Amino acid sequence: MDYKTAKIKIQELTDQLNDHNYRYYIQAKPVVSDYDFDMLLEELTRLEKEFPELALPDSPTKRVGGEITKEFKQVRHVYPMLSLSNTYSEEEIREFDNRIKKTIENPVEYICELKYDGVSISLTYINGSLVRAVTRGDGVQGDDVTTNVKTIKSIPLKLRGDYPEEFEIRGEIFIPKSEFLKLNAERVENGEEPFANPRNSAAGSIKMQDSAEVAKRPLDCLLYFLLGNDLPFSNHYDNLMKAKEWGFSVPIYIAKCRNIEDIMSFIHEWDKGRESLPFEIDGVVIKVNDDAQQEELGFTAKSPRWAIAYKFKAERVSTRLNRITYQVGRTGAITPVANLEPVQLAGTIVKRATLHNADVIETLGVREGDMVFVEKGGEIIPKIIGVDETMRDVNSKKLKFIEICPECRTKLVRNEGEAAWYCPNEEGCPPQIKGRIEHFISRNAMNIDSLGEGKVEMLFDNGLIKDPSDLYYLSFDQLLGLEKVFEATDEKKEKKLSFKEKTVTNILNGIEASKEIPFDRVLYAVGIRFVGQTVARKLAVHYRNIEALKWVTFENLILVDEIGEKIAGSVLQFFSREKNLAIIERLKNKGVQFELKHVSEPLSDKLKGKTIVASGKLERYSREEIKEVIERHGGKAASSVSSKTDFLLAGENIGPNKLEKARELKVPIITEAEFLKMIE
Ligand code: IVH
């Protein structure tokens, strides 16, 4: 591609991808599939590699990171980042309102917002592009973490609409609760220290040196404050709502309040309701809305007089730790669990709390029989925060972490530098085997939803499955009539499962249907350590089929985008095991997909050298299929019209932009019938 065309193409792809990002992360209304998005991103990455000087600063390729920062540059804030005065007392909120009413004559409108519990960040935009992201630091100067922040998908790299030429917007970077739980579980499985809470995990993530690692952290950001000389409105609320139009993720949990009673009900509503939020909050922030009134009220040395934070109290109780039990995960990692005397805490009954690993037990110095303090704020998981040693029984003994697996009696191992102990008996330890099969059938993997945890257990207990491939060899007669009673536990009631005709048919149909699941998800399903969905997709797209992957070398693997030494090592280890190769062979024999369909056998070379963009709804082919057909006839399927496009294949409801572009560049527009003639 020549320089001029590349320049146009890079701009076009950058805009297109930023637009898709906005639709996905801000509007939650994507218009392309993940696959199509990845293909566009790959095209842009390729072009930027070829023409590095043409890469734009707001390129979405920055979102995958890759730059290493040894030391963050210190940047002075244009407007100091002040903190908020805060209180735990409702009375002080009333006093705040009275103080304001004394200074301001006109009626005051307050904006109540949630106080997000993360890491504050200040973003500077010039001409609509994100140019700088700086942490709070000491309020006067902070760390320049721009490269890391660019990996956060909900932060726009390029704004839309009528934004001011230059302004700052501030907000909070955080990790949603569900993602935090997943992240911690992964860390424990990998033998790393779990994060104490989502706030710490966000703070740690944003300061990592390798932005590619930051990109893997599920960070999100909500914006709550604008600063600048030519903001569109002279009040906080309207500016914030406008920022939403520019592409920022602005919280919906916000209320205009005219009096103290409205403020109090907002506080009470969220003190109760915070458990149901997808992220953590630690209070409510109350701000005077009008800019002129804010100015009149001014600042103290540390905080504005026009705002205050009401902080929720974390609830804490003490209860007895009856026993410590140990759970074995899918990868064999051992997690100690504190079984507590049931206790009411922040609206729920707490019976258990995770102790994460041996180091956590050591640090807390906790023993069986101890009275412990359990705390739960807005946090998702109750935490044991300490031991009441004054209540300790004189005969109590220091806890000794188990040395053999509680499930299969194998001697546990601990890798150098890792916090977790592992059961190494991968092939014979029941929870590890069941865990792998449960992972295999899970929604994002093979999606066999006619099976579930209980049914997997039943099949395993009856000796019918020992690995995922066994599922495809089950027969109707083997399943019919199986029965099992699951005893009641603290969490679940007694349950009886029995396989009648309908259940068996459903199970077998579900297994059969999973043979259509594409290769990238199969690769995720087989459970290679450290290979999550994204990495599996990368590997599948790069190597196209399992044969190529089986024989791959370490040197070759680490050349693939996003594949580091840890993943490469794990992939090689997986394929070096006879057992895994045998499972793959058995799955393959039953028709499970082990290659990406797009590289199926060629049909002709009728489209050789032709680049075709297909868009709109076609009668004969789906989006994926048309790409495959073009490729199998020797052509190249592209997603956006450019001067390199030979034909635009226009389906029903094709977007006007593509048509216009094709006309402008004089690219021939063909119908589906004409296309079929070409490949006849
Ligand atoms: S406004 C000058 N609004 O709380 C006031 N801050 O203790 C600017 N925070 O540093 C801050 N949620 O990190 C504001 N809705 C919200 C907030 C919020 C969380 C954090 C922020 C700030 C700290 C103050």
C-alpha cells in the first residue's frame, strides 16, 4: 500500500474503531461482532506496523498497550486536585446545608452523586483528543499514566460532537465487583497474592509498568467533574450531561436536590442500595450545582466549601471461627475457608469468609475457635479483619496449614514465589477433573447449558466421564434412569436429579450442538492455564488450527501479539502431555471444531487479487459466511471501503456511508446476484 492510501486508511480505521468502541462501551449498543471488531483492529495494527509514523495518537491500538514505563513522569496539575471534606454524621450534612444557606441568598440546588471507591484521575483533552492522564498524587502534582489509561475502553480517546478546545475532566478508575472477584480468583489460582479490595486492585493496576498488562485488567472509569475556561454551561450538572454526549461514561446515579430532606433520602436510598451496584461506593457526594454559587463559597486550603462527602459506615461484628476447611480449585489451587458461627451483617447472614492462602492466615494469626472481627462495607465479600486475642482459649493451638490434598490425599506443592499451595494430581483429583469439565461446558466455552454442575457431578460419580471428551461418547441408554440425591448444604436445599427421557434428549442435543462452537472457543474450553477467552481468540486467529498449534515452538509463540513467556510456556506444557493430545484427538473424531472456518479448502481462484467489502443483509450468506466464501474463492474480505476495494457487495439495508464512500472512490457496487455470477 502506498503512503497516501495508508494515511487515509489509518485515519478511516481509527475513526471507525473509536466509533465502535463508543457504541459498545458507552451506549451498550454494538453494531459489529467482536470478531469483526478484532479484524478491523488487526488491519489497523498491521498498517501501523508498516507505517509507524502514520499511527494517530488516538489510535485504538493503544488500548492493547505494550509500552513500558520504568518511572512515571511527574506532572503538575493545572488545577490542584483537592479532596472533599467528609463526615459520617447526618447532623454534619445538615450543618453543611445551613452554612451554605447563610452565605448564599438565592435558593441553592444540590447535586447528589455516589462516592466511587477507586483511584481518582484527571484527563486532559485538547481538540477532542486525550492528551494526558494524571493521578492525584499529592494534589499538586501526580503521575503521568496516560499510556496505561489509554487501555481503559470506556475512556474515549477521541471525542464526538461540540466539545471545548481544551478542558480537564476528572473521575474515578475502578474495577467492578464481579470482575474483582474473577481477578482475585485467578490470582489465587496462579499463586499470586489476592487484592484486599477492588480499590487496591485498581490502584495497583493503573501504576503497572507494562501497559499491555494494564490492558488485561478489567478497569472502568466514571467521570464526575469538569474544569476549563469554555465549558458549555455554567453549572455542574448540565456540563456533566453534556460530557456524556462527547462520549464519556457519566454515572446515571445522580439526583438534583432542592432541600436537605431530598439529600437525606438520597443518602438513605444508597446506604441500603449499594450492595446492588456493580461497583463499590463508600458514600455520597453532595455538590452545589451553580458555578457562580460555587465561586462565592470558595475553598479552604484542602477542599471546596461547596461540596461534602457523606461516608457510609462499614458494619463490623465479632463471631466465632469454628473451623477452617480447604477447597480445591480447577487448577488444583488450595483455598482455605473460614467457617463462622452464622452472624447477621449488613443485611445478610455470613457463614463463611475466604482466607485466600497460607500467608493471609499467617498475617492474621488466626486459629480455629478464635473470636474474629468480620467487616462488610459496600464490599462484596465479608472480610476477617482481625482476631480478638483477649478471647482466645488458653488451649488453642497455632494453625498448621494442610500438607496433603483434602480430596485425593496427594502431597501438596508450592511453587517458588507463589502464595498458593497446589494439589499436583491433575489427572486423579476429583474436584480438578470436575472443575475442568464444568469449565468446558460453561457459557463462554462450549455452552452446553443442558448440563450443569450437578449433572456433571452425577456423570462423574457414575464413572461415565473422566475428561471433557467422554461427553461426546455418552449414549442414551447409559444416561436414562441415572439418579442422585444431593444432600442439603448451608447454601443449597436437598435436590434429587433423575434422568428421564426428556432430560437425556436435552443433554445429548446440547452436546451435539456444541460441535458447531468455533475453534477459538474450543481452545478456551480445553482449559490451557493462562489462556482466557481473548488469548484463545488470538491464538486461534493466528494459528488457524490445532495442528499448527500442537507443533509450535516457544520462539514462534512469543512473537504473537499479547502472548508472553508465561502463556507460551503453558501452551507448550499443555501440548506436551499425552493425555491432553488424546483428549483432543477424541474430541476431533466426534466433530468438535479444531480449525477456524475461514481457512477452509479453497474453491476457486475466481476472486484472486480482488478485495471485496460485503455489507448489509444478504439472502444466501451470513456475515461470517460471506467472508469465508470470498476467501475460499481467492479474494480478500475487507470491512471498510477504500481505494483498494475492488467491489462493494451491497446487501439489503446497507448503510449510506459505505455506499457514498464507494461512489466517491468510484468502487463498483454489485448485488448478491452479480456476486454469485462472479463465483459461478
Ligand atoms: S468531586 C473538588 N465526586 O473522592 C472536588 N469526588 O475525598 C472534586 N470521589 O478525590 C471531587 N466520587 O477521588 C467527586 N462523585 C464524586 C466522587 C469523588 C469519588 C473521590 C475523588 C476525590 C475524593 C475526595
